Amino acid sequence: MSNGSNKKAKNVPSQEEREEREEQIRLAAYHRWEAKGRPSGADEEDWYEAEDSLDDKIED
């Protein structure tokens, strides 16, 4: 008798999907950092901007 506990929850990304998303953000943040001349101390800003940009693309 199954109670559905083995089913994947909808809208919950798998480990592989989370890792892929993180890699996409990492690359986008790196490219932003390079485009700005590789300044020090802007890593969090670049990360969040890359994350927001990815989220915007997904929503479209």
C-alpha cells in the first residue's frame, strides 16, 4: 500500500537541478565580475545580480 511518500514533490528541484542552477549563477557572476574589470569586494553583488538575472529569464 503506497501513501505517495516515494513520489517527488512538485516544484522541488532535484539535487542535480540545484547544482546546475548554482553553476549557471556562478558563471554569470564570473562574467559580470570580469566585465567590470575584476574589482575586489563585489562578489556578493555580482552573485545576487546573476541570480536575479537568471530568475528573470526563467519567469519569461
